[in-house]
Amino acid sequence: MVDKAKTEEVLGVTGLRLKFPGEPNLQFKDLSFSVNKGQKVLLLGPSGCGKSTLLQVLCGIIPTSIEVPMQSESLRLPSSWGMVFQDPDTQFGMPYVDEELAFVMENQCVPREDMEARMKRVLEQVGLHLGDLHTPVGSLSQGMKQRLALAAVLLLDPEVLLLDEPSALLDPEGTVQIWDAIQQIAANRTLLIVEHKLDHVLELVDRVVMFDDQGQIIADGAPEMLFREEKPRLIEYGIWYPGVWNDYVDSSRYKNLMDRVESRVLPDAAPLVELRNFQGKRGKESRILIQHAEIRPGEWIALLGENGAGKSTLLLSMMQLLETEGIYRLQGKEVQLRRGEVLSDQLAFVFQNPELQFVTNSVAEELGISIGLTKTDGATAADDPRVLEMLRHIRLESERNRHPYQLSMGQKRRLSVATALIHQRPLLLLDEPTFGLDARSTFALLELIESWRQRGIAIVMVTHDPWIAEHFATGIWRVTEGLGVATSVTNRMRRESVGSI
């Protein structure tokens, strides 16, 4: 006898049609999809195929809170749900951690005297350790914000949990903690998950649904079966699958890239950057200290460390967007900026949140303004050969007239990196540029960065991906609790440790 509780549909849509304003094509055309009670479902697909949009439709955010034209034959919304967004900054409504969590509990009529204990318990559950609950949300790293977002959702105790890449910004330890926390509360809940980092997800889910680049479902089944039988289409659409990095590193595509003569770093070249007793501050507090480090033309430094250790602070300090102390030499000259001066003519910087960089109304204009084009130049940015070439590299030709905010997170990431690369500055600083990207976009972006590195550009990249560190970077800097403590070369360079910073 079939257990009706287990086959009861808790959310779903039939015949969904959805189109973003200004877009020539439908995001979804007659899509039908449903999830039964208790199922743990993983949505896979290339960046921009509509996975995040579908989550927002299935909980009613679209079109109730976000007005997007859509219609369907039927729509079943969950009676109780919580969602962790891809960008944690869009989730918070209060300025302090305790106020954010208290707001959730107030809506559930939790007695005030019980709140602090619940806050501490749920923060411990997601691995967010704070000395003071009354900590400004804005002072947290993006990875710490992701943990806070999940903690707030767990306090809701929802029947259905919608997770849009909840571990994308987390270090390896944080990723394990987040999925362990989800596993602990998953037993009697329905989960709908969008995630690229699959290592800790596959043991949790019992169903995988795969989309193509047009937002159509092309496979639906048990994880083991789908990854075995659908590997050709996973490769075709550039979707992450177990073992994809091994396949890529063993490919002629990667080996040919790394065998180029130009790929050799010149250790005897004069330092492009030199740091000595260099401190970056947030307010009056020193948040990062580098005793001694150098960066030479053609180096690719992977900046590793736990969430909150100071990696982003180091990049912001090098851009002089934070107050600094100590010696900082750039191309042999000591950096001493006067008020109003910037380093953008020598450095290019990609923020962790790509939306912080966008200042125009179209993808093409965003690239055009980066190379000094204006509408008074007599031609649009979309006609400039440099813009067209970069659009091809990042696979956004068809999106050239779209507003940057209308792109998927993965597309925004590609655009933000492209606006920095097109500058052709001697040093490129990147803060987790590959989070939210599918496999095809990740490899294409890394290859693009590598091609510029081979022209002599130096790269400093914050990443939590050990594969990137070992197979693309030429050296690793490790940051622990605000200190640059060790540097080493990678497998790519086949050399041993070279000292300390």
C-alpha cells in the first residue's frame, strides 16, 4: 500500500511560462515540476538556466514580491517554507546579528527570556562563533553571512527548505558544518537545493533534476543513475559532476594551456608589489598583517584561509579602500595616496559581490566604460571590437543589451571579472570570482585569467577551491586569523615551500 504522506505534493507548478521584462525569450516555456513531501531534490544546470528563479516561483516570491510576468496552469506553494538566498546580503533586514535572529523569533512569539539560548544554539549549529551576539551584520565576511542566513532560516523551523547555493562562499570546514547542520534537521523536511559544490550534497539528496541552457528539464532521477547515464549531457551543458576536475586536469585542453612557454614565472623579475609590516585596518582595529611578501609579474597567488581570517581585507587594503600602515611598494614606488587619489590605473579589483561594481544599464556599456568609452564617442560599446571580443570570451554576446542586475549570479561573476580584465592593468585582485559558476564557465574564466597572466599580469585570487589553488595558481598565501603566515608553490610549479611571510 502506498504511503500517501510520502507521495503528497508539497510544491509544484504545471505549464509555467515566465519572461523577464526586456528579454526576447521566455525563461521557462510550459515547464512542469513538482516535489513530494519529504523529498530531497537537487537542481542542476548551467548558469543562467533559471534554477534560482524556479525556487522563487515555488515559494511565491515571484510574482508576489518580485514582479515578473508569469502564468501557469496550476501552482502549489508550500504552507511553511524558508529560503537561503544565493547572495546573503539580500536576506537581512536588521543591522545586528542578535536583532536579525530576534526578529525571526518575535514573529513566532518566542518568549524574550528564551531567545538568547536559542540564538547561541543555532549559531553553534552552523559554525558561526561570535564573541558578542550584538555584532554588526555588515562587519561579517560573506561566508559568515551565509552561515547567519541559514541560522535565521533554521529558527523558522520550516516544512520546506529552499537552499540556493548555501555553501558557495564558505571555506572547506564551513561547507562541512553547513551540510552537517542541514543533515541534522532534514529528516522530516522537504529540501529543494541549488548547489554546484556536490561533495557533501549527494549523500543527502534522493533525486536530481537536470536542466539545459533553455530552462527545460532534460533528466530526472536518482543521483547515482543520473550521473552514470547522463554524463555526456552533463559535459555538453558544462554542469558540475563528481570527478569533473580530474577529467579537466587530464584533458589536452588543460595540458596544452599549461605547456605554453609563456606560462613560466620569471623569479628574477623585479617585484611588482612589495609588502613589509603591512597592516589593513577596519576602523581602528588591525585586521590583517603581512610581515613580508612580494608579487612578481606573471605570478598567480591563491589566497587561502578560513572565513573571516582577513583575505578580503588584504585585497581591500592593497586597493587602499581601507586604512593601512607599513610599507607598500607598487612597481618600485611607495604607495602614499593623497585624499581623493585611487590606484585604479595600476590595479584592477573584482569585489566578492559583483553588483558593487556595476554602474551602467547594459552589459556592453559596463565593459565599454571600463576602457573609457562614452556615448559621445560616436559608437556604442557593443560595436567596439575589444568589447565584442570580451563578450565572446565570457559567453555573454546574447546578453549584451541586458541590464547587469538582470543576469544570473554566475553571469554577473563573469561580467565583473571581464570588466577588470579589459583594463589590462599590471595587477588583478580577485575575491572569489568563481563562486556560483557552472563547470564550463569556471574553466573558461580560469583559462581567460591564465591567458592574461601569460601576458605578464600578476593575479591575487581569494578562493576556497583547492583545485584552483593547485592547478592554476603558481603560489599559495595562507591567512590565519589576520596574519599572512606561510607561502608555498603549487603542484603546477612542482617546487617545495619557499619560506614564510
